[in-house]
Amino acid sequence: MADQYGSDFITIVDEEGTEYELEVLSTLEYNGNTYIPADGGSDSLDLEVSIFKSIEEDGEPILCAIEDEAELQAVYDLIMDSLYSEDAE
């Protein structure tokens, strides 16, 4: 997992046009894809941490939800392994 220094924020827009600001916690490369865990804070959709997949659509990178449960679990496990390995150091 790549270390992030300082705060990076992104804004996502849901299907109804509502905007949410999220703090990017890190990025993770897995199986040729980029995944982004982001903190939604306590006041945005009751999200704490969400994991998005970065894909390219019409030549532009976009973030999307991970719909495959096995893929989501694998990425989640990698994030947790990384966090626990950092805590052990």
C-alpha cells in the first residue's frame, strides 16, 4: 500500500447528484487495478471507510463501488494486513 503524506480529499457524486467529500487514506494496487480506501467521516452517509476501484471510462479515471464480494474481501484483507504490519513496526 502506498504511503500518503498529508491529506488528499476527493469529492464523489451519488446517483441523485449529492456530493460527498472523502479523505483518501491510501492507494493499493492489486491484480492490475488501483483501489482507494477513503474516509467519509461521521457526517457523510454514515460512511466510515469505503473502498473504491479506479477504472477508466472514455479515457477518464472514475471511482466505482466494488460489486464482486470476493474481490472486495481480497482488497479488504490486503488493507487490513498492511495496517497490522504497520502497527507491528
